Amino acid sequence: ERTRAPLIICHILELINGYWLNYVTLILSVALPRITLSPSTQIVRPGEYP
């Protein structure tokens, strides 16, 4: 069991890294446009915000 545990942990870490990259790319693709628009949205009044 001691010899299998590291292999299982490494396999899980590889899966997490794979999903992590996918989530990071999705978050960046959604967040970057909002971050670039944040200066303009701050100028817009709350009532005028869509």
C-alpha cells in the first residue's frame, strides 16, 4: 500500500493540474474582459449600469 499511495497521489495531482489549467483559462477568459472594462463601469452610474 505504501508503494501505491505515492502513485495514486501523483495521478490525482495530475488530474487536478489538468482541471486547474482548464478552470484558470475559463476564469481568465471571463474575468479579463470584465477587468479591462472595470474602469469604464466605475464611471457609469449605478442606475445606468445594465
